Amino acid sequence: MNIDIKDVLELKARLREINKLPLKSIKWFYNGERILVSKQLRKDFDFLGLLNTDFIDALLATSPRLKMLRIRLENKIKKDIKQKYLDEYK
């Protein structure tokens, strides 16, 4: 697989931007659909002091609907990566 370092640097910069925001100011979306988050979950997560991008794991752990969406997305990503890898080495 070919990886452009510029792409990685752009992704890391975007993650830094997200992590600088106050957690309470973030409106979370999944595939264009707003994901409502309880104040208690935000409060509990704030107490841990982790990164905003880690909050996604907390969302997935507490929402069966999001967990299923994540599984579908991960399966699609794995399939796409595998296909890209096979295409590159034909």
C-alpha cells in the first residue's frame, strides 16, 4: 500500500483541531445523522481527561445502534483496503 505522508499529516492536524475544542461544543454526527449525547456521558468523560477523539469509543460503547454502524463501517473499510492492496499488486 502506498501512503502519502502529506495525507497522514493532514489527518493528524485535523485530529489536533478536534481535540482542542471543548467537548461540550461538539455536535457529533455519523454519516450525516446527528448523534445525541447525554450530559452525564459528557460529564463522565470530561472527568477522565482523555482526548475528544477518544470520546467516540465511549459513544460506541454506550450505544448499541452506533456499535452496529461501527461494525458495518469497519467491515467496509477492511474490504476497501484489501481491494486497494490487491489492485496495487496485480
